Amino acid sequence: MKIDPLLHRIVAAQPYPLLFATISGAHLYGFPSPDSDFDLRGAHVLPLEKIIGLDVDDETVQDSRVIEGLEMDIVSHDVRKFFGLLLKKNGYVLEQLFSPLIVQTTPEHAELKSIASGDANRANRAGVITKHHSHHYFGFAETQWKLFLKESPRRVKPLLYVYRVLLTGIHLMRTGEIEANLVTLNEAFRLPFVADLVARKLAGPEKSKLMDADITIHESEYQRLRIKLQAAHDASTLPELPSDETKRALNELLIKIRLNQKVANKNV
């Protein structure tokens, strides 16, 4: 995906320096419709005067609006909060950190990815990734499945999310690697109906409703993939918790960022 230059200008206009900014949501998942907004996610660095007092403001910065014709949903967390979320089996922040759709990066972003993946410590290849990240994907899939069932007419989007998160979770348990793109995932899983669902979503709103959806088929696949995710969790060799070495490396990186209070931003 080619990064729209407008996204670079939007990132440059954020109130605090960014450790990184990536694209998440439907664009990352491989099925953006023509009217999909851009989910911009990142980690920012608050100035010292914001963090040394009793109250810490702007740990999370959110901005949802149309900017120069692009519908934007922008969320970033201060680096301390982001690092903390990485240690809490949070699949959202993992996908944001490792998103290949990079709008802005820094050397510290690369260092953070190395620590989080375990590459910085050969003895602990999982980094912050644990077998209990499966719970995130179980919960996300269940929420989207309930949403799919209650709507009339039923929409393609929550159904695609169901399949995307279950396949991402299974792949993560098996490999310890994040892959959030459903089209890429399906090259291995080969679910026969995914290509049609993605095509409907890409075509736009008029094609994104399933007037004649065979719920029985999707119910069966939903339950089958949940069983596969549980089996992948049970068989996973991923650790129960991030190691002390990983926590120490994150802490050292956070201290370095705070002391420097500067990041060498690089647009991609």
C-alpha cells in the first residue's frame, strides 16, 4: 500500500513527537472499502513537564474527524502507557507496533519491535508475546460474531473481522508472529468463502450486506476455528508471561527515550 502524503502531514501536525505512526483497521486487515476511514495508531513522547507532576495529561490522544477529505481516526499513547499495554497480552497494540503500513518511524521504533518480538534476546524469542494473547482473539471474535448475528440485514464487515481475528490468533499461537492481513492469512488457511467476502467489502456499501447469508455455514466455521485456536493455544510453546529480561529491556528503552526527549522521525 502506498502511503498518502497527506498522512505524513497529519502525523507531522500531532501535538507530541511520535515514536512511530502506523495504519491499522481495515487497510491493515486487507479489506478496506471505498469509504473506510484511516485508523492511524502510534506512540508519542510526552515532555518531562507533563509527566513529573501529580497528574499526567494526554497519556492517550484521540482525534476523529475529516482532514483534507480523509476521514481519520487517530489514537496514540504516551510511550510509558504503550509499553505497559504491550505487557498486558493486548493484541491491538501488538498489531499496531508490527503493522507493515508505516507512516512514520524512528530508530527507537525499530528497537521496540526488536524487544517486543524477542529478537533483542535470543534466549527469549517471544519477547512480549505470550500464549495468553489468544484470549484477546477469542474475545474479539465473540464480540464480532454477536454483532454479525444481531444485525438485519447482516453485514460483511463483522463477519470478516470474525475470520480475521481467529486466523490471526491461530497463526500467532503457532508461530509467535503477528499477521493481521486476512488475505495473506488465507493463503495458508484456504477458507473458500473469504475471497468472496473480501470482494464484497472492497466493492463498497451496496455489496457489503449479506441478504441471503447461510448462517449455518458460518456458525460451523466460527465454532471450528475457535476449537483450532484453543488447540493452538494448548500446543503453543509461547511463554506464560514476558520474561524479566524483556521487562528490563523495555524499561531501559523507556528511560533512554525520556532522557533524550527527542526522536529522529522518519517518514516512510
